[in-house]
Amino acid sequence: MCRYSFLKTSSKYCFLLLAALSLNNCMSEQNNNIRIHGHRGCRGYLPENSIPGFVYAWKKGTPVLELDVVLSADSELIVSHDPFMHFEICAFPDGTAITEEQEGSLNIFKMRAAEVGQFQCGTIVHPRFPEQIQLRTYKPMLSELVRIVDSLSVLTGMNLPAWNIEIKSRPEWDNVYHPEPLEYARIFARKLSEIKIKSDVYIQSFDPRVLNALHQFGPRLKLVYLSEDTDKDARTKLSELNFKPYGYSPNYALVDQSVVSYCTDHGLKLFVWTVNDEAEFERLRSIGVREIITDYPVKEKPDQNDPALNI
């Protein structure tokens, strides 16, 4: 029998994947077929949305890498949760701290990708993830990250991961941190085509405007609607789209048997975020959730000198 078990590290729970069997064996058992998505790579233990975090999670068997993208001034897709340099995560190129008051003005949409890459990220102790290893890194381009993983796959023979890519977009950010939805979708679809990802790609967003626009440019894209709305059920939330998406991705607290049944009955993939607690994982597994996004996709905190951190 293939199962996921858990280890407790301080106050956090992390997933012990592949306890006795390989991932392929796990995936073949349909009743226990849970795929783990590494949230922002391996945020529990390594800097978020960083190349070391993604590569480490993948090398350790994580089948899906979840990440966020924003747009630079030269229309590059930058792997970043925020469209600015968040003061809790990054510092100026010379290492000077960024204040909370300064962060919003450090607008990635106004910077070229080369300038974005000069900012230091990963060296600050994260207030919500104290076990995170500090590594000096930066916000990479999506094209760069995919190229590195592709190259490593060729060198090692490892299967490529699937990619779960969230487009960061809000109405109040239009023409400030990103273009208006139609232009944003046009640029994203063009860049994604240029990158030529060789494995499955899921495109997520909380912004229905961007998903509706993307569906025009890429009707075959696997588009997924994110939700954290406590006052809307799945049917109501999904009615905000003008097409049937590939999937639905609510916060774990919103997911019960009715959500699982709705997605099953309507042919929608259900991706649930962000599950870091053992009891919640088991609850979701028991009601039929099969795609779980977590900050702890690996079994334990890596050693600073772990060879898997070498890229």
C-alpha cells in the first residue's frame, strides 16, 4: 500500500513523500493518487519562488511545481508572488534592507528583467517560515527556470515536473503593476508559447478577467480559477467565467464534500491550497481531493550542504 505519512518539525508538519515506494508506484494506485504541488517551490524550507527551491523540490520527487509570475518592463515573465520587491523577502542589490514603505515603489513592471535580477532575495529570516534556509538568490525569469529544469532533466534522466503557474493580477493594479487584462493575456500567451514548456502546464489566477482573456488566445490552455471567497460556493464562483475552465482551486478551508462532488460532476480538476497541516491533509484526502498544494513538499528540511541544492 502506498501512503503519505507525516513528520512534525517544530510546530510545522511536512510531507514524507514516497515513504517506501517510488512516485510512479504511488501514482499508479488510483485510490491514493494524491499529487503534491510544491507551493512557490519549497517555501517551508527554501526561499520562495527561487531556482534552488524549485530544483530541490523537484529533485526530491515533487511532481508539480507551483509558482507565481508578474510582468517586467521588457515583457519578461518574472517568477514572483508580488509585483514589487516585498520587504520581508528581498533587499536592495547592495544588501540594504527594503522598508515596508518602500516596497510598493520598487515596481517590477517598471524594471527590466536584468534590473529585477540584481535585487537580493532569500537572505532574510522569513517571519512566518523560521525554518527556511537563507540563501542569496533572486527573482528569475520563467524562461530561465524552465531552461534550467529542462537541462537538468536531460543530464539526470529525471522526468520533467508539471508546472502550476499563477498569473498575479488585480483590477486595482491595472496600468500600475501590470497591463489591462486583454494585453496582459496577450503577452502571457506569447511568452508561454516562446518558452515551449515540454510538460503539463496549468494556468491559475484569482482574476476572472485575465482567465477570460486567456481563453480567447489559447482555448486549449488548462486554465484554473483560484478562489478564497467564503461567501460564494463553487457554482457561483465559477459562473464569473465566460467559459468552462480546466479546474477550480479554492483555499483548503472552503473545501468540503460538496465542492469535491461538484467538481467531479462537472468534469473539473480540483487543486486545493495551501495545506501545511496533517489533519487537514487527511481530511481532504478522505473526501476525495487528489491535488494538494503545500509549502512542505519534501520530507524534511534540507541540510545547507545537501548536494540536491547544487544546480
